[in-house]
Amino acid sequence: MAAGCREDPSLERHFKGHRDAVTSVDFSLNKKQLASGSMDSCLMIWSMRPQMRAYRFVGHKDAVMCVQFSPSGHLVASGSRDKTVRLWVPSVKGESTVFKAHTATVRSVNFSSDGQSLVTASDDKTIKVWTVHRQKFLFSLSQHINWVRCARFSPDGRLIVSASDDKTVKLWDKTSRECIHSFCEHGGFVNHVDFHPSGTCIAAAGTDNTVKVWDVRMNRLLQHYQVHSAVVNSLSFHPSGNYLVTASNDSTLKILDLLEGRLLYTLHGHQGPATCVAFSRAGDLFASGGSDEQVMVWKTNFDAADYDDVLKTQKCGTSVDRTPHALQSEMDCGVNLKKTKTQDAGRNHAQQEEEASLANTLEHIMGQLDVLTQVKLSTVSAMCVRQQELALLPCHRSAMCEQ
């Protein structure tokens, strides 16, 4: 890479232990643990500390379709094809509480940002909201007419977005429990949907190989990415809101720059479909899982760059895809142009004021622009830096787990 270019994303860790396709990944708040679910019916808790053993949690009687850490990191929720949801304590004992949440496969689990509520989505065509404490059922949303693949709370907890095989993405008001809008413009159905950190936009990963970003205030399409050559299975927003990572059946992960409306990186690591992807809470790492049974942890590297630095890095990419893509870009989701890493305590006040002024100026300029680009795509073939095959602790069952 040319001198002065920022590092590309790199593969940091490579976990083996699952015996079937990985379906879901999520980091704990402090990044000390990574949870993964698999078609092998197990939940794995991987330690991010070198040479530490992983925990294999057994309790579900069928494939684990989804996993997520609570905001505090003290619990992990999992949903399964056995129609149940489990709440696990991610420690050596592997204790869990189980409840029958749906009458069909549970495809999605998601904690509210305050950690008090849990929303689940199922092949029984419903979305249900529960209290985390005692798993009390609160209400059900049932206007979808086919399987519901995914449901997510907005950052402020007032909205819920859901994606279904009925080819709609629905936006719900949590208080009134009413559907306030349906997005119906996908050629296929949506596998995964999530809110932008600002809460003003949603992104949807489609079986039509596209990623779409919608404004939920104006209910209009902001961006339409046609960068994958196969079904898009999963996506995750960077905490800054400036980037989006996607995972596809074409075996690649892609990093999208939402401010400029362009593809930054194409990452090759998985052999076969990349099924899931998630940024860490700080954004300095992201994890992916695949049908190759592998869990990979990537170092973001570009996340601390100022926006201009990212553009400079883009100009000196190592290789370019030959197929350009037309891209609608009209992003106004309240994106943050500041550095995403926590500032050092030693920075003086003048430096912080200068950075804030620069960021505000850039944000103002970007807010005036409707970006319409037709760009060539930078491709980075990420190499495995090292593989680590962790020894596994024996399976742990709590007294509450069925045999």
C-alpha cells in the first residue's frame, strides 16, 4: 500500500468450534466476549483474550437462529428453531432461563437500549415484546402475512422495525402498537433490518442482492446499493453511523461509506456464504460468521480516521472491481463526521474545539450535497493473519435446561 494510506481492515482472530453453519454473532459491551449461534443447536461464548477457553452452551433442541448480548453484557439472548428463547448468563456455569416464545422458529431476538425489553420475531408471522425480568409477555404485532425474519428496537425504544417474507418492512409505534408505515419496494424479501444509530434511518438486506437505506421520518429511499452478486444475509451499522458492513451468500463482507455513498472494501475470508456480521459497540472490531462453521474477528482500522483520511485511503486502494454500480445517495441521517474513538484525556480544550468546528463545517457541507455517484469498487482481499483453534470446555447444562 502506498505511503500515507490508512490500514485496511484485517482479520485478527479465527475461531473454530461450531459443527454447522454459524447463524449469528454479537460482541459484549466490553469486547471481552463474543457470542455466536449455529445450526448445530449450540451457543458459543468466545473469549477475546488470547489463549482463553471458549464456552459451549447446550440447551436448545434445534438450530440456534439468533443471539444477542444485553446492553450491560450480563445476559445473552438466543432464539431457536425449537420455538423457544433462552436467556443465558455468559459464564462458566452456562445457566439459562427458557420460555416458549412462539409457535414456530424464532428468527430474531433484540434487547431495547435500556435492557428492560426484548423483541422477538418468528415464522409464526408475529413479533412479540417481553420484559427481560421474569420474561413477561407484553404484546404481539401481527400484521405480517408471512415469516418474520427480523425485528429491532429503535435506539430510543419508541419504534420497532420488522422484515418479513411477505416482502414488506414495517415500522411500528411501540406505544400505540400500530403499524405506521410499510416499505414495499424490495424485489425479494428482506433477511435483516436495523436502525441507524441516529434512529432516523433503517437499512435492509435483501434477497434481491441489494442493500437499501430508508429515511423513517419522510418514508423515502435514501440509498440503494447493488454491490453483492448474491443474497445479502446480514448488516451492521458502525456506531458512528458513517459506515455499514454487509454479509452475503457471495462469500464476501462489504464495507459501505454512507456519507459518500460508495463501497470502501470487499473482504474475502469465508469459504461459502457469509451469514452474519456485527460491529463491536465501540466500532473498532467487527465479527462475521459463515456456512463454513467459522467465526472471524476483524480489526476495523479505518474507524478512527477523519472522513478526508478515509477518502485518501480509498484513492490508493490495492485493487479495483471492474463492475461499476449506479448509486442513489441522498443520505441525511444525522451522521457523525467526528472521530469515533474516544478522545485521549490528555487532549487540550483548544484541540477539541478545533475538531468540533471542523466536524460541524464538514457536516454542514455534506448536508447541502445530494451525492450521485457511479464509482468503481475497491476490493481488498483480506488475508488471515493468524488462526486460533480454541480448546473447548465441556458442555454445561443448567438445571433448567432440558436434556
